[in-house]
Amino acid sequence: MSVPLTVDARERGLTGDGTTNDQPAFQRAVDALGAACAADGRPRVLYVPAGRYLMLDEPTVWRSGVSLVGAGRGATCFVLRNPGNRTTPVPLTWFTTAQHGAGRDNHLADITFAHFEIDGSGVTNEEYDPLAKGLGLQYVLRGRFTDLYVHDTAATGFGCDFLQDTVVEGVLAQRCGRQDSGEQMGGAGIGIGVGGWGRVERLTVTACTTTGNGTNGIFVELQNEEWPPPRGIRITACHAEDNRFGISDWGADGLLVTSSTMLGNHQAGFDVSSQGTTRIGGRGGIVTGCVIDGNVRDGIGLGNTPGPYAFRGNRVSNNGRYGYWEHNLAGGDEEPAGEVVLEANDIRDNALDGIRVDAPMRDAAVLDNRILGNGRRAAGAVEGGGDGVSFSALSLTDEKADWPADGHRGKEVSVGGRTAVVAFNTSTELALVPVRPGADTAWPDGVPEAGSPYRLPAAPGLRAGLTVAAPVTRPQMHGNRIGNGARAGAQTHGMRITRDGEWSGGRVSDNDLSGNARAATRFDTPPTGGRWRDNDE
């Protein structure tokens, strides 16, 4: 009997009543449609009407040429649970190299996943398993993933690798990576392994939102250290908030990130480093037109890359430590980052240095940026308690305080044996960071009692617009405005070179370094060589 091009899942035995295990019927339907496509070369669509479809204890192996289309987010919901199989990951669908022999010659082609929800809150494994995803497909050709809502999975929500000629659009991933400590593989909202198709992977991720996920909001990660980092990957118009990292490049070449927002992430808004499985950072990327604001530590973290990398026209503001941090992690590439460009960015109101260089750089270009009002973490040490001091899940209030606005941003407040990080502050209230992404409290051991004594440490004494604490050779620095702007003096110096820093060769000209709290420059190690001229101090 011929199989229609579009099949209703109810006609194939799925009930959608929320209590019947629909997984066996789901697998049979996918197999039947896949066999029909293999026989006549015509892709099929499995349409799943509104309902709650319970998927118990087993993932469904996917087939080439089979698309899955629901009636919309919230209407069609796949509910994942594994009460009888705590040792096996239970994604909704999977097709992987390790389990199914996926590869370039054994791939999934011409598939669409659209208009449904995946609820992963019912999956808990005895130990964290990175395969306990919402979707876990590898080697996809001509795929489209659109209008999906994936939430509360044990590992990554959308965890698909090696996506060629594929679009991922309108995916909402929330609170994924529940079982990930933040230090393990996966655990992201959207995690995409790259490199399997060779030097070019044509992939667009657009209009996606990721909030409260255990590791990254969105990341791309090279999967084999012997593979060349691929080009052709774009992330555009996405939003990443309250994840460990917002958007990360862990091994692509020429990643384009545009018109995206990275807000309130716990480590960094945008990250390039050796955090990935192959310990290889991205290179050749361009980040432009983004808002990178209010992240708990750094706005941009760049490291373990040979370069180049370019950041143009971004707002990098209100972050809890540095606006831009150049650094290297142990175990990854530690050669100098070459040809990094910071151009026409608005780097302002960050808690410590606007730009901090803690790893070697060569041929860097710092051009036409406005680096203003950084060093907001200027308040001194505080001890308080007693009357007028109260706590909530995400705040500390001291009615007797008169703190400078954001003067404690990024500090760690201690209350007895408990600690929490300050997201920002008013004159009397500290807003606190959730203990982990997706959490609703800053206090894992319970909210302190009213009146409990608390302590805040002092701020560091030096907070510059640009601090160099590593060797920088042949830099070009032109046309920057580095000062306090309209703020009262928080940014102590325009440019600082520490005893560990070096600045040699290159050209520094036409910069305005006036209006800092103490001085235009502080050179504990004087710069050598190069040309310095026409700088206003």
C-alpha cells in the first residue's frame, strides 16, 4: 500500500492523551514514512495534531526524508520521561555516529521539524548524560528547524551536529542542561557540533531565544581536533540571557554573529576559548551590531585563538567585571592572538576595566571606540546588619545604606557562610545573581534571616579604560575617546600598562584620554618603540 506524502499521526496510532506511551507508535510511523521515502525518493511529512504525546524510556531513531510538523508551540507537546530507564538518555529523536553510524554517506536529508514543544522535565539520569537532549541528530543535509519550544531537558535542548544547507530559526530553548553542573559537555540551549562536512558548513541560526540554560545559550563546537575549523556559519538576530555563556565560538572559522543580544549571562556574553571538547578556540570571526550588556562577569571573553577576530559597532556595557577580556585558558592554544580588531564599539559602564589584556596580542587594532565611564565598582568595603537589613531570594536591602549606584556591581556579598554575587545596586538595595542559570534564588541554602550581618569587600584601586597586563606588539590605536564621560570619576585612568604588561612598536595617535579620575595614563612598564603623537590628555 502506498504511503501518502502527509500522514496524520493519529491515524498511525498516536493518542496525544498525555497518559498513553506514544513512543512505540511514533517509532513505527517514522520507520514507515522513512521506508516509503527510501523506496520512491519522495520525502514525507508526519503531522501531529494538538495534544500531549508521552514518550517513555526510549528515544526515537529518525529516518531520512521524514519531517515532523505539529499544530504549534503549546498545542503539540512531546513529553519526555524515563521512569523505567534511568541509565539511557531519552531525547525525542536521535540519529548519531556512535549509535547509528551517521556520517556524510549515511545522513538525514530533506527534513523539517516545525511548530511543536518538547518538555524534558521528566527525564533524569543516574549520572549526567550529554545525549539526554531534546533533539539529538547528526549529519543533516537540507534541514529546517523552525518554531520549536524546547525546555527543561537534562542536557542540551537543541543538540544537533553537522548541519549542512540548514536553517535553525525561531527556536526557544529554556532551562535546558538541568543535570549539567556547568563544567560538563553539552547542557546548552542550542549546541551545534561542527566540522563533519569539511571546510564549509552552510548553516544559519536566526531569531532564536535561549534563557536560563546550564552552559551556553548558543554555541558552535569543533568535534574533532584533526578537522579544519569550518566556515559558513551565521548567528543573527538571536537573544541569549541568564545562561552560563551567552553565545560561544569554540572552534569555527569566520563565524558571523550579528544583531544579537547577550544579557545577564553568568560568565560572559560572548566567548571564544578552549572550553570545547577539542580545546580549540574559534578564529576569523566577526561580531557586529550586538548589545552585550549586564553579564555577571565579562561582556566579551576572547582567548585560545590564533586570531584574527573583529568586534565592530557593538555596545558592551554594564558588565560585572571587564567589558572585553583577552585571556587564555590552560590546555588550549596560548600563542599570541593576532590581528584582533576592536572598532567603533561603545564600551561603557563596566564594573572594572573597559578593556583588559591578560594574554599576548600582536598587530591588534583599537580604533574609534568610545570607552567611557568604566570602573563602576568603586565603592569601599561595607559591613552591616541589624535593623533595616532584609533579604529576599534575589536581593539584600539595607535601609540605612547610601551606596553609589552600581558601586558594588560584581562583588561577592558574604552573609555568614553564604555568598552571592551582586548584579547591580541602588543606594539601598543589592540585586543578586541567581545561584545558577535558570534558578530563582541567589541563596542555595535558603534566604538569610532579616538583620543577618553581611560584608562587602573593597573595590580595586585602579580601574582603567584600557589595561595591558601582557605583551602587546605592533598595536594600532587611533581615534578612541577614553574617559569618564558624564559620570563622576570611576574610571581612574584612560590607559594603564602594569608591571606584567608590555607595549612595543606600533602607532598610537589621535586618542582623547582626558577626563579620567586620576590621570590619562599610568605606565608601570613604559611603552617602547613605535610612534605616539597627537593624543589629548
